[in-house]
Amino acid sequence: MTSTDPPAPDAPEAPPAEAAGPRPSAPARARRGFRRWRRTRPFWAALWMSLGGFVIFFLPMAPLGRILQVGVGGIAGMAGGVVIMAMALLVLALPSQRHTAGTIAVIAGVASFPLSNLGGLFVGMGLSVLGGAMAFAWLPEKPAKRPDRLARRRDRVTDGTPVSPASVGSGSA
């Protein structure tokens, strides 16, 4: 080998197995995926709404003959529970509709008070109102803060003269 020969390329080294770390198990990956999905939706609000709707729906459940004797009151209570559970599913499926679904769940929860055995003995009504309020108040995570584009625009000067404050604004003094 002479001094003018190029050095032989080194063989790529495989990273040690310990440096890469063990690959997470399937349940761990599933849990992480569920957590990521859950954080993009008002999950807890939907859970409380569905529990409230479940209580309101099943508390007046009786044999069909008994419900027919009760009449519209038993059916109206069951319908309120179904509406609340449907709003819980809507909140999970379409988080952008959380305001509408939350409002409807609160209204149906309060309406269940006279329609369904004191709103599922206050438990169903309370859970529905809590879940509806949580859905209404839920905000998605804010995206990562990006650099201020407006500041860069302000720093850039097109013709070398700054804009006078009088030319910016609504025109009223």
C-alpha cells in the first residue's frame, strides 16, 4: 500500500442493540396510540355523558307491558337517554361539533328530571350536565408555537421608509 492510495472505506457500524432501546410491546404501542387519540377529543366529557345517558335510559326500564302502561313518560325518559348517548358518540366522532352536542346533552339531561324518574334519581341528570358542560368547555391542544411571522414582516422594510402611524388604522381620531 502506498501513501497515494485512498483509505479503504470503513464498514458501516451497526448501532449497539442497547443504544436503540427495546421496542415497546404491542399493548404499550396500543396504549400510546389510544392516549394520542384520546387527547384530540373531549374523551372524559363523552364518558360522563354516556354514563348519564345510560342511567337515564335504563333506570325506567321495565318489561314492555309495564312501559306501555306508563305511557309516554317511560318512552320519553328512554328517548332522553338515547339522545344523550348519541351526543356522547357525536362528541367523540366529531370534536368540532362539541358545542352543539354539549348544549343538547345539557338540555336533555335537565329535561330528564321531569321525564325520567327525577333524571335518573339525579345521578343521570348530574352526569349528563357535567359531561355536556365539559364538552362545551373543551379546547383542543394548541399547536406548537411557531415564530411570529408578523414580527418578521414588520422588520422588513420595502422602500426604506417606515410607515407612519397616521396611515394605519380606522381613520377616526
